[in-house]
Amino acid sequence: MLVIYVVTFMLRMVTWGMSTSSTGSRALVIAGYCYGFNTMILTLRVFGHMMEASSVTGTTHIALMSIIEDVAIIFFQFLVGILAFSLAITKIYVSEGSFVSSEDRLLRDKRSVFFSH
């Protein structure tokens, strides 16, 4: 957490020291991203401490974190499945394209240009 504060502060100081205009400054944009990320982490941390402070919501907090972890695992498996499928489809498309002769490819390209207008 402290590292994100230091990076944000350094980027702000670099931007302040190097330029007079804040428009178009890449360092300032990155500092803004770091600040937003840090704010999100701190908000989640405070929410977690508030949930753990109450004896009624403590068990609910543990169950909620377990559910979120399970959903994240399912989401990750979904993304891996989509990636594997898209890689396989791309590989098939490229390998099928290698069987088409260059004359057929030129003819097909001319037809697609003709029908697109």
C-alpha cells in the first residue's frame, strides 16, 4: 500500500517539476490510475474491517469471501476456456488458409471487394 502512495507521489512531483501544463502528461495519467487503484484497495479493506468488527456479520463476511473466491475461480476457468477455443479456431483458420492457392486467394479477394461496394 505504501509503495502505491510513493509511486503516486513521485509521479506527481515529476509531472509538477518537468512541465507547466498538465494536459497530455502521461505521468499524471499513471499517477491518477495508481491513486484510483489505491483508493479501491483501501475502500475494500475498510469494508472488510467493518464486517469483521460485528459478531453478527463476521461469519457472513467469511462466507461472502468464500463465495467471491469461488466465483473468481469459475470466471477464470471461463476465460481460459474462451482463450483455448479462440486459439483453436485461429489455428484452424490459418491452417485452412495455407491450403488455398494464391490464385484462389486473389480471386476470392477480388470477389469480396466487388461485392462490398
